[in-house]
Amino acid sequence: MDNSNTKSPSLLGAVRSASWSIGLTQEELARVESTVIERRFAPGSLVCRKGEPVEYWYGVIEGLLKLSSDAESGKTASLTGVPPGGWFGEGSLLKSEIRRYDGVALRDSRMALMPRQTFLWLLDHSISFNRYLLTQLNERLGQFICLLESERLLDTDARVARCVATLFNPVLYPGLSRKLAVSQEELGYLTGISRQRVNRSLKILQDAGYLSVAYGGITILNLDGLRKLGS
DNA sequence: TCATTAAATTGTT
DNA sequence: AACAATTTAATGA
């Protein structure tokens, strides 16, 4: 039905199809391809840890991540989910500071890791890469502003809507079809809402025509509508 | 290809 | 959190 027929993308395939690599020269692309590595992560394991030095720029080849920040009080704030095709960590790399959030694999995930050195080299050599980063940073900023609002002001259904809408962000996660294989339990982890409540919200959103729920995944029918629920 | 079984996910309380 | 119902995936004839 969904992308189960899709063969597992290779590391280099993921790099070449990434939107930031399209404008690179052969030389630049070659440098990226010779330094990027792949790593697997089991469900629940930490891809990157808050407080540690930032050594890589991360891309999701396959799987699903949650970026979250655990306060010392024990409260955990989920920042965003990252589906396949998403790259993150550029903010911390640019500022050369320690990482400010955890990256947790919600299921078996394959990650592409671009060394910091390569990332900075691209920054110095490729105009199109810089342009990509601008749009990426801008888009993410908009997401976080919406996130702040939704955490405080919106009801649970709208928070679920926002979470789903961010997963389908065409700028940050291009090439994603309107279908995404994400279980209701995983959405619960992403939103910090119980699976039961997510189930209820999804049904409401489905009845309202924004999306359709199916076994093991959802299909977006009205992305703009979902966004507006959160604004 | 089809039937059976196990595992994952959903729907409900 | 627990439970039943449903869907998928795996297995073997």
C-alpha cells in the first residue's frame, strides 16, 4: 500500500536526493560523499545527546526521530519530529556550541552523519548550500514559534494537528509523499500525549477532512488546514 | 498462491 | 493501563 515497496535508500542515494546537494558542484559533492558516514540506531536510543559537542550534521535516511529537551526538573519538551529526508543540527554547528537537545530514535533508524569539518567547508564554498541553510533555518524558526503557541494556547486536537503538519513540512522534509508511515503510538511520543488521546484526535481530524488514518500511517488531505488549526 | 500463525497497531473502556 | 479487534508480515505447504 504505502512505501513498503520502496527499497531502502542507500546512504549516497539519500545524499544525492537531498535538496541541499542539488546545487553543489561535482567537487563539492565528491567531498561530501567521501566524508559522510552511515549509522544505525535502535528504537529508544540516543542519536545525539544534549550537552555534548556537536560533531556532525544529521540526516534521516530511514526511520523517525524525536528532538526533545529534557529539563533538569524531569519535564521533557518535545521540539519536533524528523521524518526521512530531514536534516538537523545546523544551528548548533553554526554557532559551534554544545548541543541543546536530545535526538531520540523512535524506531530503527538509519542516519547520515556529515562531519562538522565538511559542513563548515561547504559553508565556505557553496553559495547554494548557504541559500539552503537560510530557508531551512527560517522554516524551523517559524515552526518553533508555532510550537510555543500551540503548547500554551491550543487544545489537544490542535496540537496533534500541528505535529502532523510539521512532519509534512515540504521545505524541511521534501520528497515526502502525502502518506507517512507513523503509528499513533509514535505520534504520542512526539506530542507528549497519550496514544489513546492521539487516537481520538486523529479521528476528529479525519472527520473534519484534514487527513485520513489507516493502519500504521496517515495520509494528509489538507496540509494548509492543519497548519491553520495551529495558528 | 493460499492458509495459518505471530506480531504490530488500533479502538475502546 | 488493560483488553479485544483488526491489519500486516512471515511461514510453509
